[in-house]
Amino acid sequence: MLTSNYIRTWQAGELMRVLVIEDDRETAQFLQKALKESGHSADIAEDGEVGLGLAEEGSYDVLIVDRMLPRLDGLSVIKELRSKGLRTPVLILSALGDVDDRVKGLRAGSDDYLTKPYAYSELLARVEALARRPVPEEQETRYIVGDLVLDRLSHRVIRDGETIQLQPREYRLLEYLMKHAGQVVTRTMLLEHVWDYHFDPQTNVIDVHVSRLRAKIDKNFDKPLLHTVRGAGYTIRDGAG
Amino acid sequence: MAPANPLSRAVSTTAFRLAAVTVAVYLICAGLIVGLLFWQTNRILTNQVLLTLHSEAQLLEAVAQAGGLPALARAVEARSQPDGLGLYYLASSADAKIAGNLSRLPPEIASSKSGGVFRYTKGGKAGENARLGVAIPVALKGGARLIVGRDIEEQRHFADEMGRVFLIGFGLLSLAGLAGGFVISRIVLKRIEAINIASRSIMHGDLSQRVALSGSGDELDDLAINLNAMLDRIEALMNGLREVSDNIAHDLKTPLNRLRNSAEAALRDPTGEEACRRGLENTIEEADELIKTFNGLLLIARLEAGALEDSAERFDLGRVVRDVAELYEPVAEERQLKLEIDATDGPAVTANRQLVGQAVANLIDNAIKYSAHVAEAHNTSSEVNVSVTTLDEGIEISVADRGPGIASADRERVLRRFVRLEKSRTESGTGLGLSLVQAVARLHGGSVRLEDNEPGLRVVLTLPRRLAE
């Protein structure tokens, strides 16, 4: 199949084609509407078999797959797709939320896992992060946002020609944010990718870490790069908006 | 299903059937032994008789050889006593009786060469009871016939008598066996019935009921003890469940109610869109809190069911504890707390990294939350101490603060779900933090204990040493 090996690389602001495989009509329609409002397009499949068929034929940037589906369950859909060489990124939605279930989902070939109930902002951030994920991982050696440069080889961070001293954890936090420059990154995503924790740390510890990082990279400069997105998370980008 | 008739009930019990089978086996064995004994005795007696007969036959043969038929006839006549045990019959070649106390030639012997058992009547009188005899034929020259025999009626009586005694004995034995089986089964039945009655009333909802013990310490008592232990466990679980559902009712309904209120208030607010927006934001916040609580509850429930046992991985405990502590360091600093971390690398353990991480995070979060108050109130700085120590008893992760601490009477209680001490009601939180820590500890075969940090609280999460193997 021509489309199966073709991976589109999504850029911030670009339209993203999403397939929602979800049997609860209300949830599916809510997602479709919300994704449209966010500037993307979404198709709906109400069971696993239809979903599998659409996913094989259509050229989608991301699949959102519910775990419990009629006719063919979510994990089987993903396994089937992967066995056919289709590498479209998949986000699993599940009412089960254990460490175990997450591991099972990732093993089946999904790229991310989100437990119901979720915040739409969380879902959108994750879906956009997935759609953009270059496959295979592209080895960029430098991330650049405005006058901020992060050199992944020398682990140096320079803004406007000035070297900024960062703690190892702060460096990784910035690296992750810059990798997803222009995109919204949620607190949970940071916790998962920078700290590798898949649990709720109760207090908003992430906020404190981000504000420390912000103090280092933005404080002495006119133009802030690290922005808080209300109700969603953070984003690093050049320019206001 | 159970017949009402006590006899048929007793008969249908296992105990009775066992008794019946046992009795039957005994009877068969006894029958075999007695039969063998009887047969052997009979054989020995018969052989003795035959031996006597043969020697007598030889003697008479010698007489016949020496003196011919007349001498033999005299000798036979001399031996033939009317009431004696010896039986004789001497006939000529023409089959006419010459001498002897037998009235006629027994037909059973006439055709036989080796002799055998026969019946005869004394003096040949009809109507008299036939007696049993055994005889052998003696061959004589000239066609004359001599039968030498012996009366074995006594022996037959003895055999008959023995048979009767055995029959009566067997009968008595079976009756006694069956009666014993019946009585035993009644006794067992009665106690099982007591257990059944107790079980039925428990099934009908009276969980406080227990099975009575007989005090004999036998298997039925063991069964009763086990049943009672099972009931204790079920009752404890039920009480736990009831407590949890009461808690859920309170701790989930309260935020649900708040959520509903804020939605309603937003709808009623006449100021319009801005109020609506605020109301909705409020609603989402409340919903998020609820979800958090709900997730916590579910996780604890699944941990208690041991559902995550197979998700263990090998990791460096010291490093993970340090990592989690470092995650909280900026938060602690913001609240004028010093987070002292006393954990070098190691030991490597096999456990669920995420869960252990979460447990440590909960402990540090609590420590910061409660000791920050004290620090702020007295405008002093305070510290939270996190350490990992490997001891013989286990690997201890300790989180100690200088907060208000917990009175020793309350220490057990705070580990339970939703238990929040009055002082902490004002703090944010679900009331599930320590319960989760305990559930994680238990999942790994460890424990949690709360200590006085003089002042403050020290929570120690102990993991078994075998995790480090």
C-alpha cells in the first residue's frame, strides 16, 4: 500500500488528520468537534474492524484508539496495524489506568497512553506531540528557538550568545520543551518524559521546576520564550501569540 | 433433598455407609477364616477316622486269610455292637448278609472302591433319624464283601452346632456393626448439622454467628475453627468494605455536591458569560479532584488485590528515592524547608519502580505539607529528612519531618483510607496518600510504621530484604 510507509511530519499550525476509533458516540463526536476547533480534521470509526479498515486505507497522522471496542479490541487493532507495517502513531484511550495496562498498551505497539477521564487539552497536546514525532527518530543535534540554542552534543545552552548554566534536570526539561517547540506540553507529559514518572505527584512540583528554568532562560531577556498555556501546560516558542 | 426420617437420613450419611462397608468386609474375612478352620478340622477328623478304618480292615483281612469266612464272620459279629460306633456289614458272594450291625449294604458304598460317607438308620428301623457314617469296602477272596465303617453323627452334630454358632455370631456382629455405624453417624451428623445451621444463619446475613466447638480438638473442631477463622476474615473484609463505602459516600459525595453547586450557581448568576465561565472552570477543577480521588481508590483496591505483582523491574532504590526527593526539592525550598537527602546509590531491588516512586513521593509531599505550616507559623526554617538504610530486618525508606506529628493513638488510623485528622482537614489532599503507601508496602511484602521524630513525624516504609536479592 502506497500510504503505509508514508509518514507525514506534522508541523505546528499545520492541519492534522486524526482517526478516532471509539464506540461511545458522544465521546467520539466531542473529540471530532474539539479537534476541528483546534484546526484539525477527524474521522470516526465506531468499532475495531471499521477502524482497522479506515486506518489501513486513509492516510492519517494520528490514530486515537479506545481500548474497549466492539468486534475487535483496541490492542488487537494496533497489533494488526503494526504487523502490516503501518507505523501511524497511536494514542490509546483507556478506562483502565494501571501501570500494567499502560505497559500492555505500549507493548502492543501504541505510542502513548491516556487514561479516561482526561482533559481535552492533555489529549490535544499528546496527539500533536505524536503527529510530529519524526519516524525514525531524527537526530537533530541542536534545537533553536529564537535566540535560544540548545546544543545536544556539548550539552550547552546559549541565549543571545550568553552561556546559561543549567542543572542536569533543568537541561532535560528544556531539551524536551525545545524538542516540542511551538507545541503545548502538559505537566504530565513533562513528568513522564523528563522524570519517567507515571504517577500523580500531588503538589504541582512541575510548576516549580519550570519556573526555575524560566528564571534562568527568560529573566534577563526582553522577550520571554517559555510560556504558560492556561489550563494546559507550557510551550516554548519565539514570538508572542 | 434430605429425607425427614432420621433413620433413612442416618442410612444416607457417609458415616453410616462407611460403617456398613467396614462391617461387610469384616464379615467376609471372618467367614473365610471360620470356613477354612471348619474345613480343615473336618478334614483332620475324617482322616483320623479313615486311618482307624484302614487298620481295622487290615486286621479283619488277616483274620479272613487265617480262618476263612467263618472266622471273619465271628470276628465281625464280636465287634458289631448295636450302639457302638463301629459299623460292619459282611455279605456272601450271593449278597446275603452274614454278619454285622448294618442292616443293609449302604448303596453309597456298594459301587465305590474307596468308600465314603453314607446314611443309615440304627437297626434298620424305618422312621428313625438317618445317621451319618463313613465306611470303606474290604475286598475278600471268593466274592464275599465286607464293609468297615464308623458312625460320624457326633462329628456332624458338632459341625452343625459350629455353623449355627457362627451364623448367630455373624448376625450379632453385623447388627452391632450397623448399630455402631448408625450411632457414630448420628453423632457426626448432629455436629455437622450444627455447623450447617450456623452456616445457614450466616448466609442469611448474621455474620456475627460462629460455629460452636465441641472442645475435643478433633477434625470437626478443626473444621469449625477454620470456618470461624474464615468468617472472621470475611467479617473484617465486609466491615472494611462498609467503611470504604461509607467513606466513598462522604468523600466522593461532598465534592460531587460542590461540583453540582458551582454549576448551579453559575447558571443562576445574572452577571452572564463571565460568571458562567468561572463556574465551568470551577466545575472542571472539582471534577479533576474527584478523578484524582477515584484513581487513588482504584489503585489502592487493585494493589490490595495483588494485581500488579508481575510488573516488577530491577532498579536502584537509593537513586529512585533521591530522584523523587530532588523532584520535591524546589517545592520544599519555596516553603522554607530544607530537604536533606541521605541516600547513596543502592541497593538494587526488584520491585515496581513507579509504585515505590509514588509511595516515596506521597511521603515527601505529606512531610512538606505539614511541616511547612509549623515553619511558617514560627517563621523558622525546618527540615525534612529522607533516607534509605539497609538493615537485617529490611530496607528502610524513612521520611522525617519537624511538623506537628501524629499522636500515637492515631498512628494506626491514619493509614486507613480517607482518614484525615481534624488538623489536616484544611489541607488539600484526598486522604489516600498514606493508604497508598501502605498498599504499596504490602504489595511488596513490606510494612509502614509511624514514629515520633521528637518533634515531628517519621514514616518508615520497610521493604523486605529479599527484594534486593
